[in-house]
Amino acid sequence: MSYSEDLKVFASTHTYQQTTCQGSRFRYVLAGKKGGRTLVMLNGGMNTLEMWMGYVDALAPNYQILLFDYPQELRTNQELVKGMHDFFMLLEITKPIFVGASDGGMVAQIYTQKYPREVGGLILISTGGMDAATIKTLKKKYFFSPLMLFYMKHCNYEKLKPTLIKAGMGHIRNESEEQIAYARDMFETIFKDYPREKDVHISGLLANLMNQTPVTEADFKELKGKILLILPNQDFFSGKMQEDLIRLMHNPEIKYVSGGHLSTVLKVDDYVRAIREFLEKKI
């Protein structure tokens, strides 16, 4: 099926909820085994919980699954992780196991740095470490991000959308024709109703990553043996960034997969298999 078809099925079979927590509005889906260990899925750069819809039913028999969009009221990553902590308390979720992709993997690291004894495990996908070296590299790479943010706030956003879709498709790496078609439909479906305000918000959070206090190995010592890294061999994050991420963690289990940065949504079965095997062995 296409992304848009998958989305219709997901929306018809799963309950979307909304709540306000400490002034921040959370849109979320809570599914799976009630009272079980909770997997909290942290979104990548488009901040859409639906990126995880292929994972829910596959993991739901054994785990409770929480998907949510980052609230627009939370403007920095420190505000975001504090807001997430309050949200989890409201839902009575303790020791969440984070499954974070791309920028979501970085949010998971910031959360762990702030609440090191309140995390049940880390599964980091297609991401880099929030260490000093990676932050320095990203600062150089995104030197013009403040100008881009200004442009996004004031441009004709509808005319910008085709350029954003093209940029997203630029992450294709040797995927099949069927997977490429799925990715294109995904971007076109998302951007059809994607508001400028949401894009400005998530872009601001991404830019704010450069201002974080770098994480260190000590921030993850409580999670030794409870960390899985799933790393594509043609990812947006370079091999050097992947090596730096590995050094941050304490003897992580590492799963290398074929593909690029979009593999998280294009090769769901491979990722679910790796996640399930790790959880059954380690957590």
C-alpha cells in the first residue's frame, strides 16, 4: 500500500487523543499492552507521530506504545524534555524505553542527560550523538539555519513545499522503485496540510540542538546493556558521527542495516525485527 493508504487504515483503527499538560497541548496515540513496558517513539525532523504507524501493531502485543507530536508551546529542547517528563507522569508512564529516530534520537539523549535514572532503555535509529564533536560539526553544517528560519516565517510557504519535498527525497539511497514511490507519497501527503507554524517550530527545535550542553559517556552509565543502535550504512549522519555515538554509549548492541536515512519508514519490518530481538534479550 501507499503511505496515504496506510494512514487511512491507521487512523481508522487507532484512537487519537489530546490533552493539555502544564499548558502544552499533546496530540498522541497510546496503544498496545496496558500496564506493560512502554516504548516511547520520538519523531524525526518532520515531527509527525504517523512516521511510526507501521511499528505499532507489530510491537503492541508485548508492549505499550506511545506516539506523540512535540507540542508547539515547547520552543527549546530543554523545555521539550521537561514537558515530556510531565506528560509521562500524567499518563503514569515510568522508565520509558525510548525509540528515537534521527532528531528524535538526540532528544532521547537530552532527556537521559536530564533524567538519567528515569529511562528504561534507549533504541537510537539513524542518529548522531549529542557529544561536543558532533555538535561542532552540525553547527558548521547548519550555520545558515537562523536565516532559513527567518525565510520560512516570511516566505510564501505553499510555494516552498515542493522544494522541501525534493529535499526530503534527497535522502533516497538505492531503495527500490516501490519504496521510492512510498517515500514520495509520504512527503506529498504530509506536506499537503502541513502548516508553516509546525515547520517553523520543529526547525527551531533542530536549530536549538546546537545550543545544548554536550552529553558525555557518564550520562548513559545507568543504561549499560540497555542500549541498541540501528545504523544505516548510507545515513545522513556520517560514519565519524556514528563512531562518536557508539563511543558515548556503554557497550551498546549495534545493528547495521542497508539503506539510508528514510529506511526507518521504508524498511519497517527490518527495524521491528531488530527492536523485538533486542528487547526480548536485554530488557
